[in-house]
Amino acid sequence: MDEVEAKVAEVELAADAGEKAPVAKKEKPKKEKPAKKEKAPQAAGDGKKEVKETQLGISAKKDDNFSLWYSQVVTHGEMIEYYDVSGCYILRPWSYAMWESIKDFFDAEIKKLGVKNAYFPLFVSEKALIKEKDHVEGFAPEVAWVTRSGNSELEEPIAVRPTSETVMYPIFSKWIRSHRDLPLKLNQWCNVVRWEFKDPTPFIRSREFLWQEGHTAFATKPEADEEVLAILELYRRVYEEVLAVPVIKGIKSELEKFAGGLYTTTVEAFIRNTGRGIQGATSHCLGQNFAKMFEIYFLNDNRERKMVWQNSWGLTTRTIGVMVMVHGDDKGLVLPPRVAPVQVVIIHIPSKDIETNVLIESCKEIAKELRDAGVRVEEDYRDNYKPGWKFSNWEMKGVPLRIEIGPKDVASKQVKVVRRDDGGKDFISVENIGDSIKNLLDVVQKSMLEKATRERDSCIVQARSWDEFMAALNNKKLVMAPWCDEKEVEEQVKERTKADLSGAAKTLCMPFEQPELPEGTVCFSSGKPAKKWALWGRSY
Amino acid sequence: MDEVEAKVAEVELAADAGEKAPVAKKEKPKKEKPAKKEKAPQAAGDGKKEVKETQLGISAKKDDNFSLWYSQVVTHGEMIEYYDVSGCYILRPWSYAMWESIKDFFDAEIKKLGVKNAYFPLFVSEKALIKEKDHVEGFAPEVAWVTRSGNSELEEPIAVRPTSETVMYPIFSKWIRSHRDLPLKLNQWCNVVRWEFKDPTPFIRSREFLWQEGHTAFATKPEADEEVLAILELYRRVYEEVLAVPVIKGIKSELEKFAGGLYTTTVEAFIRNTGRGIQGATSHCLGQNFAKMFEIYFLNDNRERKMVWQNSWGLTTRTIGVMVMVHGDDKGLVLPPRVAPVQVVIIHIPSKDIETNVLIESCKEIAKELRDAGVRVEEDYRDNYKPGWKFSNWEMKGVPLRIEIGPKDVASKQVKVVRRDDGGKDFISVENIGDSIKNLLDVVQKSMLEKATRERDSCIVQARSWDEFMAALNNKKLVMAPWCDEKEVEEQVKERTKADLSGAAKTLCMPFEQPELPEGTVCFSSGKPAKKWALWGRSY
């Protein structure tokens, strides 16, 4: 921390009045814009340079005021801009590029599984929306309705999709006739709208968000079951391999499963600073509920009329928020190399010992070599900022590696490399620098996952009684507890824990990896015989 | 045509009652679903096979009943499914893959120009929407309004974006302060909604559609002007290089330009069968109108407060519809190789002279070689359809090349290749078949553009008087006519032509390539001195 403070002080942070156009006053910030009120710590300029430098720093500490810290990180890190429709956010290029990385990975993988992309409409008729009763009950309160076009009232209000089961399945019933039409595996990348009234948080909970939704139909349950897990494994890989965020795979309780589905599997992440679990992505087996309501039948080999088995599965831009929360530090974002829009930033260190042009030429050669090796490189030769300001700026944006090149480096054919994740510094020869840097990026990626996994593991505790459970919970832990697996008991636990300011606890999942459950073990809450271990926690 | 008829007769088209599940009656088709009423021409099965074959053929002729033909082609070609919200369509995987091809091309090109992708919200506050007066007048009648969430009325209705100028520019005003923040070049791939009441047509006019919208800001007008044309050139390339559709570049008249902008450039395509022009994509210079309304100022080098110059530009899924209309024939879709989801389909011709397994093995080797060469291949070894049925099926879907492999081909190490665009047949050696097929795909691509260009060119005529103009128009031509370039005169022409059943004519553009305009030439309509040649036509 002290190093951070020192750096901030070292950097010139004087407000550059001259660079700010005297525009008229903008709209008053809405209540979910705390970040705008925060000013970066400002120090007087040293007066050495004509053009003064200013930077919005991260003033909040991750451990002290997590929500303010998060808000500063996503705004000053140029991921998010606030917007005048409450609960909606702008994804700036820096975060949208991360979404593109996630998309590229996942899209290629599902195509290998034979899934095809399509696009279904944004709007759902009321008739289709309300067809599956449990499903509509789960979503109805959050549905946005279009009732007017121009100045005319629509004959019937039309819903904006909160998810597309009811958009797609009437058509599935038309497309699927024979066993030869199965499996049907579709996916779409799109926006959905859920008009929630809980506090919105960028990426984590917003009224509009981007996601992929897969919708598949099979002749048999085993095929559907198998796909549920294949997709869940891809979700695990998105988190662990791309975002370096450890997740726990498991199955949701009856209370927490998808409305209208048969069972829901999930990958659950954990935010250490708030002690909260967070649902990463879910892969649902819908069973035959929707098939029945939407009449999705097929003739099997023996010409018998059968209902299909269906799955749906979704991964949203929430992924990005989880990654920020897990890895970010008091300097700002810390991006895993695989998802970083820029993996390496090259900064020249001007000096009277070398002509700046010559120095920059050396930098450009390195940049070219890295690009040829497939590394995403940014070169920062701006002359109106000092190196220290640039260091802080790129640290705030989370770029995994910084390469500094000064006159001595040019002479000794090496560069200084600084890791964003652990601050480690090293000198690397310019010979084969493409390979060296690619290896180092792999090391960073791996090491970020390992660190996050260690931290997460240290925050999961077992509890066998109510007192142990509450103690762990209030110590910001996730709790593995033997459970009777009864809906009413989960409801009671929610009720009993919600008195606390931090909110109610619930099951995150029943992990696939179960500790031993000796005969006679009882539920931590009900005292009834325990059926399995469940992972409990407060959650987002 | 006779060949088509013969083929249809040759193929078994008996309805396969056994393959149709006895599902309950579906929703009544809406009025824009003419395709559903059309049945394929049906012939009695020949009784030779146990599993009978059925296929929805294209019964309408492109020259006789264009709109029915189009509707059959996009539905039976599995591009579009109709939907129960009027004016909204489902993009099936076959057409969505085409959109992905267009995206991949265009996205890579704009990234080279330094444009970055972002994502702005679907919703616009009323306050922002109405800020630029001309702009809102252009869009207001088509705006869909969300007024309700769940059962609660919203405090203020929220518009669904018809385009994102008013979504983005309040933020531009925040982000842009100094000349160092310019140029700002953003793009997003998203859905937009325009609740039009004209007849909807798949791809061509729908209430929700997919597009990209670029929004850029510059310090000077020349920079903006230059980008307008750079983007327009990319649009030309999407049409001509990817979709093999010839377009005419030009500038829109005052009456036809973008609401609120300074000037609009366009690429205009032509549909021969209806004699109508169709706007392909537009690249607008917005001038400073929006900058003024949204207060987008910057300080230039001399610390003077200046307004930015802005552009916006968009390309939609309409591209796909234009391509279908231009290239399709009475057998169905004809896809240019660059946009075809499948470029080559391999069909084995079973025979008593060879074991089917052996034959299929040969096919698979060819398929692998083509895939290794980067060709998109589909293999159709279905045993419940005869080759003739498969031929028709893949022709209907527009696959550019069909490879047939029978016992003789295996023996002589060759394959039969049939072109979809001109029906040309040839035998190609299996040696270096990857290269041969790639070359042939290039030939097809080029030849489709040439053919479409010849046809288009033969339908543009010059007219110097009203009579010539009307004669050409009613002969389904586009008309190049000398024009005084006065708004009122275009309005008069619209008025005078709209009596005709085919609808009003308007300017499509004033082409950049202008024929000579000798001094003293007068406007074909007003008789005033002509200022330039304009391209007129009825249009979509």
C-alpha cells in the first residue's frame, strides 16, 4: 500500500484547468453515480512542465470501502460510463474488448459442439410469455413492456425479452417433427432486459445486459444431461482459463433453480472482500416442462410420438464484473493476459543521454516483434505526460505487463518488464523477446488463477451447527454445511439470517465435489438427517 | 426453366405423413405470412423407398410473382422464420451465418481505421431523444416506448433506440475535452427498433433489425469528410466484394438525407424484377448540428473552444435481403461463395457397383482436403433421401458448388462439380482439389458480380424530359436525369408519380460519377437550369 501512496504522490496530479473546456453544466448525476463525486487525490504540479498532468486516481481502498472502490475502478479504468436511464451502463471499448475475448473463446467452443448461432426477436407477445406458469412467475415482475409506438397505443402490449425460452419454443415446436430434426442446438448473442429494483451495479446487476443464451432440444434425457455438463465445463473454462477466476461447480437447490426448469447447474465464484458468493453462469436442464406447454413433440425411430428434452444456458457480461472484483487492487484493474485488450504497454523513458527519436525507434522495433509474435501491444509515446503518470494510468487500466525502455536498456539490448499482478520487475533480453514475453504472460495468467484460488479456498469453512454456520457467515466466509435438502429449511435459513444487515444467506449450490458425509450426519439447521453438503453464503 | 421443372418432377415430393407429428394446431398465421399458405408442388411417391421424401419447393417464379417468390426463397431456404409479433422475423442459422461473414469483414476493416467497438444502452430517455429537433422529427413516429415494468407504470416512458445518436452524444460531450481526445471513433453491433407501418419484408424492412452503427467525432470538417467516404468505400466493398451486388455511390438529396445531419452519402443497389432501387447503406456527415445540441466542444491547439465535426454510418441485415433479391432464381437462393455458410456440398451417388461405405470414405477424404484448404464444406450422406432430392435441397439453399461422387469418379480419381450460379458442370481431378475448388469459388464470386452488374447497367436509362422519365420508370428502369436540385421539385416529382400503383419515385442519389452536363441542360421536371444528374427510381 505504501508503495501505491508513494507512487500517487510521485505522479503529478494537478488539475489541468487549461485542458478542460468550459462546457455548460451536465445533467445531475443519478443516485447510482457515486464515482462522479470522487475526485482523485490532487497534488500541486511541480511546475517543470508547461502542460500539466491530471489523473483520476483510485482513492478508495478495496478493503475499506469495496463498493466505492469498485465504482472507481470500473469508471476510472474506462470500462464503464454511467447513463441517464437508471440501471443501464455504457460498456466502453476497454470492457467491450474483454467481452469480445470471452465471446471468441466460448463461441468457438460451442461451434465445436455443433451449436449454431441464430437471432430471435427482442419482443415477446404476452400470449407466449405467460405460457409456462412457473417460468412467467419467475420473470413477470421484471418484464419491461412496450405499450406505445410514436403517439399510438399498441393494440396489445409487447414484452421485451428477459430471456428467450418463450420466444424460441413456439418455433421449436414447428421445426421439430422427427428424430432426424434432433438434436437442435441454437445459441444467440444478444441483449436482454430485466427491470430489477435491487441496487444496480455495473456488470453485476443491470437492467439491460449482454449475454449468450443457448437453447437445445434432444430426443433423450441422457443426451440433455450430458450437454448440461459439457456447457458447464465451458463456463468453468471461461472463468478459470480466460478470466483466471476459480469457480465451484454444483447444482442449485430447488429454491434457487431456474423458474420452470428441471434442474440448474452453476459455476459459483467468490468475492473475498465482501465475503459474498456470486453466481457465475448457469446451465439448465429444462426437462419436459416447456416441451409440454409449447407442444414440442417428435416421432422417434418407432414412429411413437415423444416429447423432447430441453436445455438452456447463459453467460453474461457479469463475468467481467466478477473478474474485476476478484483481481483488482488499490491501484485499479488487474487484468489476466488472456482477456486484456492490451497485454503489454511500452513506455519510453526520455533522457538527455539519448535522442527521443532514437529511443522511440528502439521501442517501435520491440513493439513490432511482439505484435508479430501475436502479443497485443500498446505504445505510449505521449509527450504531455511523464513516465510516472503513464505508469499509474496503465496500472489503473490493468495492463498485465509494462515494458520500460530507457537509454541504458537500448545500450545493453534489454528492457525492463514490470508485472501488474505482483509488481515483480525484471530485465529481459531483446533477443527472442516475443517468446519471452509470451511465456511471461502465461506465467502471469497461471499465477493469477493460483493466487485467487488460494484466497478463495482459505475462505470456505465447514459448519455442522447453526452457531458454527453463523460465525463463519459473519466472518465473511462461504460455508459448507450438511443439509437435509428441504425447500422449507432453506426458506427458514434465509429468514433467520436476513435480520443481519449483510442480508440473507442462501445455498449457492450443492457442489459436485462432495466431502464425505458419514451416516448419521444431521442438517446444520433443521437437525434432520443430512442428505448432502451444500455451499451456503451471502451472495450478489 | 424446363430443367427446373424436370428436376422437380424427378424428385420425390410426396408428403411424408409418417414424419409429421400430430401436434395441435398452431397460432393462426398473421397477414405477412403468405409463405405459410404455399405448399410445394406435390407428386405421388414412386413407392420404391420405405421412407418417403418431401420437400417444400419454390413454386413461385421470380419474374411472375416476385414478392411471393422472395417469401418462399427466404423461408424454404431456411433463412427466415415468421414470428407472432408483426414485423419481427427470426434469423435462422443459415442467414445469421451470412451476417457473421459480413460482420467479420467489416469489423476487421474498421478496426484498421482505428474504430473501437463499444456497447451503449438499448433505452433512451425522452429528454435526450428530443434534443435535436430535426432528428427527432425524422424518427418520432416510429419510436417504441416502454411505459411499464411488471405491473408498475414507469415514472417516465423510455424509448427503445431507433438509432443511437441521442444515446451516445451526451456522453461524447463528457469524454471530449481536448484536441487530444480526438478523433473519437466508436462502433457498435446491436439491434434497433423502428415501429414502421409500411409493409414489413424480411431483411428489407422489419421493426427490429441488426446493424452496426459507427459514431465518430473530429476536430475538423476535412477529417470528417474523408472518413465519410472511407466508410462508404467499405460499404461498397461489402456489397460488391462480399455479396457480389453492384452498387452506385452517391450523395442523397436534401429531402432524402439523414434527419438532423449535414449530408448523407449512400450506396444504392437495384432489384431488376421490381425495377426498384434500394438503399444499401449510408454514411452521414452530421456536421455540427448534434455537437451544438449536445454541447460537444473541445479546446484546440491554441486553446480555443471549438465544436467537433461528427459522422455516423450504418449497415444493416438488409444487406442479406438485397443479396437474395439480386441473385436468387426460380430454384431458390444463389449465394456468392464469400458469404455462403456452406461453399461446397458433397453428395455421394450410391450404386450397386460400389459399397456405400467405401464410397463415403472417398467423399470424406475429399471433404478433409477441402477443409484443410479453408473451404466451408458440408457432407450429405443421409440415407433417407435420394441424390436428386438432395440436389434440389442444396440448390434451394444456394450452396455455390455441389460435388457429386459416384463409383466411376472414385475409379478415375475425379469428381463432378456443379455450379449453382450458372448450372455449369465439370469434372475435376482429386489431385490438388483444394486449390482447384478455391479457384473455382473465386471464379463464381467474380462471375456473379459481373452478371449482376451487366443486368443492373442495362436497366439504367437517361431521360431529359418528363415523358422520357415516366416511360423509363414504368419500364422498371432507374432513371438518370438532369436536375435542378431543388427540394420542392423532388416533392413535386413524388407527388406526380405517386398516382401510379407502383408508388412514388424519388431520388436515390446524385451519383459521384456524373455524366457530362453541357451548359444549358435543363431539369427534366422543372425546366430550370440543371445543376447535376440525379438517379431516380421507385424504391424500397
